[in-house]
Amino acid sequence: MTIDIEARGTRLARLWILIAACYLLVGVAFGIGMAASHKLEFAPVHAHINLLGWATMALTGLIYSRFPRAGGSRLGVLHYWSFQILFPILIAGLIFMFSGHPEMEPVMVVGSIGILASLLLFVVNLFQNTKPAQ
């Protein structure tokens, strides 16, 4: 059985964009709730949801839709799953930290370093899999 890497990349690009749109709703709702309750200490959580959840994921989906071979490559799949697993861990760690639970800092650290590693996969993937056909 052969795997059509570009078809897989196209499917994953769509998922990146759909999940990003969901994080847009979550981020805006979180911001409204934060403002209404005057709990502005959660501003970093709001910013991370909007910047990593909405903007970064949407741009990733658009980039992978332009370069489906990169999106469907092994690095692209690893990037997708690592980001989707680690991002909620990062957000949970941030929420606990800003809720007065400093003992949850290791969760935030794992999420942060994991996201950085996932983004490194993204960059390496782009350099390896977006070369023009020869």
C-alpha cells in the first residue's frame, strides 16, 4: 500500500486550519470572559491561545496547503501530532500557574519546550520539503 504524501498533507493542512478556527473562538471567548470578570492576570493565557492556537496554527495550515508534500511528510505528521498534544499541556500549565499554583510550573516548562521542539520540526521540514522540483 502506498501513501499519497501530498493527499495526506492536504488533509492535515485542512485540520490545522479547522483547529486554528476553534482556537480563535476559544481565545476570543476567553478574552471576553477575562475582561468581564476583571481577571486580567490571565492575559498571557489569552495571548498564547490567540498567537499559538489561532495565528500559528492557521499560518501553518496555509503553508502546508501551499506545500502539501511538507505537510504530509513524516516530519509534517510528527509536527502536527506533537503540536496538537503539547499545546493544550502548555495552556493548562499557564492556567494553573496564573491561578496561583506555582507547583505546576514543570507542566508549563514541558509544554513550552515541547512546542519549541515542534516548531523546530516545522522549520526543518520546510527546509527539507519545499525545494523546487528538479
